Amino acid sequence: MSTRAESSQSDVAQYFNPMAPDQIEDPYPLYARMRRERPVFYSAPFDLWVVSRHADIAEVENDPSRFSSAGALDARSEPHPEVLQVLEQGYVRFVSMVQSDPPDHTRMRAVFGKALSAQRIAAMEPEIRATADMLLDRIVRDGKADLIQQFAYALPGLIICDLLGVPRSDMEQLKRWSDDKTLLMSATAPLEHQVEAAHGFIAMQRYFIEQLEERRKHPREDLLTLLVPQSMGGTAPLSHQEAVCNAMDLMAAGHETTMGLIGNGMWLLLQAPEQLRALREDLELLPNALDEMLRMESPIRGFFRTVISQTQLGGVQLPKGSRVFIVYASGNRDEERFSEPERFDIRRADARKHLAFGKGIHFCVGAPLAKLEGRIAFEHLLRRLPNLRLRTDAAAVRRPYFMLRGFEHLPIAWDPPVPV
Ligand code: HEM
């Protein structure tokens, strides 16, 4: 059995830094070493126990009685005092469903199960298709675009606005605030950026407080109306704070991740022309291809947990109160779970066994929407943009986040339609 001190001696532990440029570019060689040498280790600089094997991650996800989701989105447990000062202007504690444990989690999940039901999501298909076409109409004749900035973020961004019931014209502002929220939770940015982001975080809270008040006065057929708490005269068994936090989470979770899926998936296809060709020729392969994209390049590298009382994991003893980072992006390439895990294969029979949507009670409640958006996005991109390729005149740029994996810019080109 390893102790905390022994673990901190490990080279892998010393090298681990999700914000280092080489680990943002390509973390997979390190992940392979982690699984081989120290599947569970303590990282002193981040004060985190890092868990890299598929089986250990699944064990954590499946046992909320040992591993609490409190702080599941926070790389650090306590904000800096200057950040805290700003946050105190609003709700400081972020009490959304993803950060809660039973029985609170069970209560909140019932609300979202209804709001994001398969039936409700399936009914959005025509609207998602029309939005994808509208975005592609704007660029198709140019023969080139930045896939992220001109398509991949706008598609899920506009759809989550529709679902929540907020104006599409607010999307840009909501995206900036969502970025602030992500930056704040990574807690690795320079302090002045964190303080700035905290202001955005408070502004986003105020926005949703006003929106909920508006739904209280004038209920509509939208998700925000379903979140109006009983204490305000609505139907949701949520506190006001929970309603606000969950609305904020949905906005961020609803577009950042699917944007990652579209960008990462396109990157994978452009690296593997024979897979791209096979998919173009048979779009029926898309559902499995999407799972394989999520397995190979998980849009969320990992989430956090807190150890409720001293426990063992992977032969290592974890002290009470310690923070755990479960690295889905590593578990998804675990050679004990997947054969030839580094190979991208859109026909892989067990691609669905990936952990990119999590597992257990917190399994992504937005997965049906993400998959529908992903399927429509690739169907439309592959049908309308022939001879897709990466551009050589502009570079792909990855997003520098602790928890997320995706591109900020992905310049692509295709053969534009010949004018008639
Ligand atoms: C490809 C896209 C997506 C990925 C990779 C993804 C990933 C995940 C993961 C890994 C979790 C589990 C968190 C945990 O165990 O702590 C999760 C939960 C969640 N996701 Fe997603 N997600 C995606 C899309 C979406 C969308 C589109 C929405 C909203 C419409 C959404 C809303 C949520 C919510 C609310 C939870 C919390 C569920 C709970 O705690 O019970 N996600 N997601």
C-alpha cells in the first residue's frame, strides 16, 4: 500500500500538470505512463489524487457513498480571498445538481429527467437541423472557415438558448460568462483574470435571477419555467439558489462540451482520411463514430470528487476530505478496457463503453441532446462540405483548460459549390 509521501515521490506525479502546454497539446503519453506506473497518485501542487484507470474511475463514479460530488467542478476547493470578495455579491456556494449528493441530487435529477426527456429532445430535431443549415449557409461558398468559431460553438449555443427559453441574441454574452465560470473553476489562471471572471460569474447569476422572475410572472413552454421554485409559485422542488446555479450549469454544459465533441471529432476524422471516407459513404455509422470520438478525445478530461471517509482505491489509501481527479480521457484509452486503445476506429464494437459522459447517478443528463446535435452536425458538415481538409494557412489552437479538452480555433477548408 502506498502512502501520500511515497506517491509524491513519483516522477509521474511531479510531471503531472494539465495546464502545461505539452499536456494541453497531447496528454496521452503521460496518461499511459500514469496507468502503467501509478494508476492512483497524489499531486502535491494541485493537492489532488489523480485516478487514471477505467476500472478505478468507474469505482469512484459508482459509489457516491464514498466519493462525494461536492466541488465536482472545482479544481481547487477554496477560492482566493480576492475572488471570494467578488463572489460574496451573489451566491458563493455553487449548488447545482452535478455538485450534489443524494438525497439532494435525486430531488434535482427528477426535475431534469423531465425537462430533458428523450421525447422533448427528439422533438427538437427539425430546429437543430434548420440551425445547422443556417450556420452552413453563411460559410459554404467561402470554401474555408474556423469550424469552432463559425459553427461548432454556435450550434449547441443557439439550441441551449432555445431550450432554456432565452433570446438567441444573448448567446454571445452567455458564452462569455460561461467561459468566466469555466476559468474560475479551473483556478489556475492569474489572479486578476480570476477576479474578472468572478464579476462575470455574478453577472450571469443576476441574469438568470431576472429570467426566473420573468418566468414566475409569465410562465412559458421552456426549461427555465420548469426551474421556477415552488417557493416562488412555480413547480420545481428546488431552492432559489439551486434554480439559479442549475440554469447557469445548463448553459455552460449545454454548449462547451458539444462544441468539444464537434471540434475534436472533426480533428480525428481529418487525421484519418480512410475513416472520414467510410463515414461519408455510410452515415449510418455516425452513432458509433460519435462514441468513438468521445472515447478518443473526451471533451471533459475529468471531474472531481471528495473522499467522505478514509478509503482505498487501486491499492492506495485516500485520506478523508482529500480531493480526487477522475481522468475520463485516460480511462477511455485504458488498454485493460479497450484493445488497441490509441487507434481511432469508427466501427469499434465496444466504443460505447467510454466514460466521456460519466457513469452512475451523475451520468450526463444531456447525453441524448449532445448525441443528437453531434449526429446532425456531422451529417450536415459531411453532406455539404466536400473534400474536407485542414487548412495550411492557419493553425489549430487548443483551449487551455484544466478540465476541458477541445479547440479554440480549428481552420478547415473544402471545395466550395461551383456558381451556376
Ligand atoms: C458531448 C457533450 C457532453 C459531454 C462530453 C458531457 C459530459 C458529462 C459528464 C462526464 C458528466 C458527469 C459528471 C460527473 O460524474 O460528475 C455530465 C453530467 C451532466 N451533464 Fe453533460 N456532457 C455533454 C453534454 C451535455 C449537454 C448538452 C447538457 C445539457 C443540456 C449537459 C448537462 C449535464 C448535466 C446537467 C450534468 C449533471 C448530471 C448529474 O449530476 O446528475 N451535458 N456531463
